Amino acid sequence: MHQTLNYTITMLNNIRIVLVNPSHPGNIGAVARAMKTMGLEHLYLVNPKSFPHVNATALAAGADDILERATIITSLKDALVGSEIVFGTSARLRALQLPTLDPKAAAKFIINEAKVNKISIVFGRENNGLSNEELELCNHQLYIPTNPNFSSLNIAAAVQLIAYEIKMADQIETTITTPTIDLASTEAIQSFYQHLQQTLITTKFLNLKNQNGLMAKLKRLFNRAQLEKTEINILRGILTSINTKNEND
Ligand code: SAH
């Protein structure tokens, strides 16, 4: 029993909630409260408009410890450092769709992966959500099924719902059932993308006209694959062999 409990704490401890550009400090407090009620502790704030703020503390209603320990950071990329799996939440389905899960399916997946991997769940701005570039940093999309004519929840309500499903999935998960694998970090994946882009420009597969669209599609392909550390090394090795050949030609 004891062992299960410790294990459970470790899994929730590997989950990070990231808010991009929140504009209402009250919402930040409400998010902290939503997190703490469900046992989540790690809050990252990317360029919050006003924080710390008396309204954040008021709405946290006792979850001020989460606010005090929150990490304030200037870019989403930096907020994701150390995460192997990144979920982007959105009230809209996008043109270039990532694999999309509902909260229950996402929570089950997250709790299983959190045994060995760190997971970030990213939430967007109150007025216009996450940009497509920000979603490109994510490997999964989480969509809370809603009224198609009125799909946007308050950000703290969205966090509450997802955190609740995570807590429920966490309670169901008592033993190690699925062998988990050592996934590549977000930083390693981003460096691979840069290496890939540079190489494909050198080989002229990419040009100024097509590079943004093609790179977005390639990123989506690799994000879907959930690359392991060893696989990233193989892919980097392939790129290096192409670069070396080009230099020698
Ligand atoms: N108008 C914005 C909605 C912003 S709501 C948009 O079109 O995306 C603020 C944030 O709450 C969203 O960025 C998302 O992180 C979360 N959210 C709100 N409704 C959601 C839903 N139905 N599914 C998933 N996340 C949602």
C-alpha cells in the first residue's frame, strides 16, 4: 500500500501545467486551486500579464504555495525544457491536426507515461488560445468535447477538468502494467528539427518557398512518432552522414 502511494506521488510530480500569457491574475489563482485539489503542484507561467497579484492570491483560496513556487519564464520553449511529452490544449481543432485525445484518454496515457517521463500540459491565452507555432511544440492535442457552437471553457475550468481526469486515472493505476520507454527530451527533438531543416536546405529539398509548410508537416510526423532517445541519435547520425558526404563532394 505504502509503495503504491509513493509511486502515485511520483507520477503526479512529473506533470507540469504551463499557462501561456495569462491575462487575468484571478485565473492564475483559480488554476492553482484547481491543480492543488487534484494533487498537481508544478505551475509554469509564460509571460503572465500581471503576477504576482492580489486577485491571484484571492482566487487561489489557500493554494498560494503553488503560486509561490510557480516558475515565471519568458518563452514557451524554455517552459518545456525537461519535458518528454507535451500536450497542447485547444478549444478549436486546427488545420494541421495533431493526434487529439479527450481528457479521459489523455489522462490514462499521461499517468502511464509519467512513470518515467516528464509531461507538460500547455494552456493558451484567455482571448485567443495557443498559436499554431506554439502547438508545433506539442506532440499531442487535448480537446475537451463541448458544444460546437460554444466550445471555449474558462482556462481554470479546463485545468480543473483535465486535472480531475488525471487524478482518476492515477487512482486506477496501481501497478506497473505497461513497459515504458525512454523518450527523447523536447530540447533534443527541437535540435533535431534544426539539424533536419539545415540539412534539407543544403540538399535543396527545402527552399524559401516551401520550407515553412514542409517543416510543419515533418514536425507533425515526428511528433506523432514519440521518438525515443536512441532513435533521435540514429536520425542525427543519418543527417551527419549526409552533411559529411556533401562537404566531401
Ligand atoms: N478563444 C480561445 C479559447 C481560449 S480559452 C481559442 O479559440 O482557443 C483559454 C484556454 O483554455 C485555451 O487556450 C485552452 O488551453 C483551454 N480550453 C478552453 N476550452 C477548451 C476546450 N474545449 N478544450 C481544451 N482546452 C480548452
